[in-house]
Amino acid sequence: QVQLVESGGGLVQPGGSLRLSCAASGFTFSTYAMTWYRQAPGKEREQVAAIISTGGSRSYADSVKGRFTISRDNTKNTVYLQMNSLKPEDTAVYYCNARGYGRELWGQGTQVTVSS
């Protein structure tokens, strides 16, 4: 079964950290580019961070540069998003996305809430 399963979301205070994970199954994870997106209430989904299949190149939205780090472990079929110095405006549902061979896959999302 092809699926992406996110985990690691939760409630955190401003300035805190969280690490999101996205476990992939049912496809050749190591050949797909992976991207984290987020969607806040009333806003459009936005790209947060992306990493190519080999992990050799990464990109970030300006709003998270220097605070978030995307990484992947192709031996564990998992992509991560380390989020530091979290702000209330980071509150959103975070989704992982796999793209390759004309195919696009989405996870179900994990809620991140940054609030005191």
C-alpha cells in the first residue's frame, strides 16, 4: 500500500522545537523528491522545505530559513523536518509530499500549534 504517514506534531510554546517525521511505504522512496508543506486556517497551502532524492540539495521558504532543517534517511524511508525557534505564525497542518515519475503522493497531515 502506497502511503505517507506524518507524525511528531503537537503543541509547543514559542521558541520551542519539534521534529516532524514522514514515513513512506509502497514505493521506491529513495528515487522521489520530498517536500514539506503547511496550511494554516484560512490560508493557502505553502511549500516549507524540499529535498531531492539523494539529499544533496535542499530548499526552504524564506519564512523558515535558519530555523527549519529538512533531512531524509533513505535506509529508513523517512523524511524529517526539524523545527527550531518556533513562532505562533508557524501554526498549521504540516503535510509531506513525494514527487517523481509523474506521480504525486500526499500524507494526511500533522497539526503543529505554537502557543503560550
